[in-house]
Amino acid sequence: MPEKRMHQRIDCAEKCLLYHADTRYSGAIMNISISGALLKVPGFNPGVINPGDVCSFILSNDPKTSFYRYKGRIARVSPTEVGLEILEHDF
């Protein structure tokens, strides 16, 4: 099956924080590109995060030390992973 992504993803497995509906989830960025990311986010209840929801995430597990905050839209959800479309970033 041909690749549908427009931009190459980079594997990284770095810690991150996902912010969604006034809740913060600890996780890891499994891969990222200029237009999207796959986050491994164990511990959220399915049905709480849904495709189309707007969220944000940072490239750290400590908001005081992170310089990058990305605004995203949930593209897909599985029991432990969230696929995001990156809408904008704030450096």
C-alpha cells in the first residue's frame, strides 16, 4: 500500500504532555513530522478523546522546561495512541 503522508515522519519516543479538554496526559511522541505526530498516551479512557477534537502538546514531560507547544487536531485514536494533525506551533 502506498504511503499517504505528505511529509516524512521521524521516530523519536521522547516524553511529551498532551493537553485536551482541561486534562493533561503524560505520554511519548512515537514519531513526528512537520504536519503530524503519533503519541503513545496510556491511561486515558476511550471516548474522552475523539477525532476532530482540538488539543495541544509539548515536547517534554515538564511544562516549565519546554520551549515548543503545538496545537493539533485529533486525527485518530486507539486504546493507547493518538494520531494528531499539527495545526500550528508556538516557539
